[in-house]
Amino acid sequence: MQTFSMKKVLLAPLLLLSHCLLAQQPVADGVEMADQLRADGKIWVVVAVIAAVFVGIILYLVRLDRQIGKLEKEIKEKPVSPSVRL
């Protein structure tokens, strides 16, 4: 019984390692979709969409940070009543 569990312990890292090695094999012809987008000049549309998404995420995070800052400031300024205990 102990040898069976030892085999599992040795087999699991080998399986994980082989999966990582197979995922990194080079592509012979390159990525066809990216090549076609570059050839058609549409790669800039993809870049613009990705940039717009990142800008939207950054603006959302900045706005959220400001709102949280205002709430924290209100909590610090508000006096704690003696009946409320944390």
C-alpha cells in the first residue's frame, strides 16, 4: 500500500512538468490570425480596443479609490457615540 502512494507522489510532479514542457513548443509558421490581422492592417483596431479597455479599467479604479477615500474621511471625522462599541 505504501509503494502505491509513493508512486502517486512521484508521478504527480512528472505529469505537471511534462504539461508545462508541451505548452512551450514553438510554432513553426507563426500565429496565422495575427499574421492575417497585420496583413489587413486591422491589428491597430485590436490594439485600440485593448487600450480602450485598459483606460476604462484605470478610470474605474481611480474613481473607486476617490469614493473609498471620501468614505474613509467621513468615518474618521464622524464622532463615535458612546453607545456604539466595536
